[in-house]
Amino acid sequence: MHQEDRALGLAPQTTDTRDMVAGAIDIAQGKPVQPITLVRPHAAARAARFFVEKFPGRSMYAVKANPSPELIQILWDNGITHFDVASIAEVRLVARTLPDATLCFMHPVKAEEAIAEAYFTHGVRTFSLDSLEELEKIMRATRNASDLTLCVRLRVSSEHSKLSLASKFGVAPHEAKPLLFAARQAADALGICFHVGSQAMTPEAYSDAMERVRAAIVDAAVTVDVIDVGGGFPSSYPDMAPPPLEHYFETIHRAFESLPISYSAELWAEPGRALCAEYSSVVVRVEKRRGNELYINDGAYGALFDAAHIGWRFPVTLLREPQSTVRDHPFSFYGPTCDDLDHMAGPFLLPADVQAGDYVEIGMLGAYGSAMRTAFNGFGSDETVIVEDEPMVSLYTEVEREAASNVVKL
């Protein structure tokens, strides 16, 4: 890991990758002492191809979801050429990994020094903003550049999403007029962007947001060249089964086509979770059982931050051969640190006979699991293994099977 990345807060990435193995059960049979991250390049490649082929515009990966250089390379190899970067460390990381990638600095509040380095050193030309102060900062830092794409971020509702992103950033549509007008004067291309919140459970989240975009455009009477619908595209988790992603794409396309925008306007999106959630999982060991509580060797300060702090439930499976035939039972997890906050309430459904020494795979941790890791209390592991088996849950395998079936029929 580069020292500048560690200083700027980028999580450590793969440091020990074994040869490819068949699947999670093979890892458990090796009885590892530390948690091991399993990565599935084929799953990330499949998700990238899905967005490239089916989203009716440009998809750019939101790097904050998982800044692994290996993952970034996989996405690039499968057609993702644009990247949503939110810090100068992410700018440097992607520029170093993919010199030919297009970087869009989509954090609405940036250090002036970061803007200048992004523009003059790394060729970044797209910036988001949500205030006149930020616009002035961007113009100062780029020395009044005339080749900027400036995306004004609107505040929209997160009511249809599991995690709100409606309070920190974004200008209210009825207050956007002066900012849109000023950005139009400064920009080579003017965009409007928004974020409906993480894990949007219905396409209506995007159609509702587009109505706010419409109102802002009409009020400001400006020509808009880019509509960026942000992230929020969901993955599948226990008790969270979203509609097919094609429904989201269809809704977005209809709304985009109806907006009063330039005839040549572009449609963008910033998927993060949807591109990387299925990429990785973690194999943990049960160190102790206390009733319905399992003490495991990863937790809130490792890959399970979301499970601890926002109550996110992840799919789990007991890695035992022969498989247990005992009925599933709800468990909570404690992580390895000495902190009471290192608790994942779940419930996580596992066979009722699970015991110390067993191994459990926790799935769908490609999004934010790797990015949020720390080495608090001396715990943590960077050991990563490439596996060939399928993710525990997937929005894409059925689509892939259907495509293969159609090819056979033809």
C-alpha cells in the first residue's frame, strides 16, 4: 500500500493472495486462524458487463464502495471506463491503476488543493458542487478553466432507500436557480446530479428525483448537458429483495427522455454497491458460543461495520462437511475486540448446532466491507483468496443463465 494512501485514509488492500480455489468450503477445511476474504473476479466482471450493456447511458464506478486496485482493474477490463472519485487519495489511486480512465470528482465539498491537483496533475475535468462557495473554489483552483463539466447536486428524497443520503449534501430544487445559472456561465458542460440514498428498493426513487430535476431546470431556464442519477442501485440481502435492475433502467430512461434538456444531453449513473457487493465475502471462525451469541474473529472494526452500526443483515452459511441437517436458528455475533460496540445484532440464521471451531461464510461484503476495515485492538487480516464458486446471493446469475439460454435457442 502506498504511504500517501494510508495517510489519507484508504483502507489497505490485498497483501496476500493465494492461488485460486474452488470455493469457501475448501478454505474452511484448511482451518485458518484469521478471517479470510474471498474474492470472485467473475462476479464483478459480470456486474460490470450488465451495467455497460443494459444501462441506457454511461456507468461510472463509485470507488468509495471498494477501492481495491484489483477490482478497479476488473471493472475496467469489462467496460467501465469512468470512475466517481470522492477524495484526492481516490483520484491518485485510480490514476495510478488506470492511467487512461476518466475521473469525475463527485464530492460536493473539496479542498482547494485537491481540486488543483486533480485538474492540473491528473486531468480531472468533471466536478460536482452544491453551493456558490464551492463553484468559486473550483474556479480559483483551476485558474478559471474553460473546459469544465460542472454537476450541481440537488437534494432529493431518500424515502425509498434503506440508507439516507438526503441531509449532508445537495441544494434544494427551489433554491438551485442562482447556482445553476452561475455554473452554466462558468462551465463548458452543465450537469445536474443527485443521490436517492443507498439501496433504493424501488425504481420510483429515481422517477421522483427526476421530477425535482425537472422543476429545477424549468425554474432556472438553463441548458443542461448531463443528468447524473448517482448511485443507490441495490443488491440482494436477507429481507431485501429488490426488483430486477432492468426495471430501474427503464424508469430512469423514460424520465430522462421527458426532461427539458439539450438534445445531445448525456445520462450518467454512479453504481457502487451494485457493481461490487457480490465480489467478496469473508470466512470467519467461531471462537465461542454463548447461548444465541457467537463470538467470531471479525466484526465491527473489520468487514462488518455495517452489520454493527446500521443493523445490516448479510447472508451467512455454515461451512461444514457433511452439512448440518439441524434447523436454522437466529444468532447475533460478537467480534474479536474488547469493545462492546463490536456487536452485530443480526439476526443471522445458522444451524442450531453451530459451535466453537466452526467456520461461517458471510456474504455480500464486496461493498463497503473491505473499505471500512481497521486494525483496531490488533485484530484484522488482509489475507485474500480468489475463489471460483458463485456468490451466496446474486442479481446477475439468472440474467446470465437467460442470456446463455437464448444463445442456445438461436
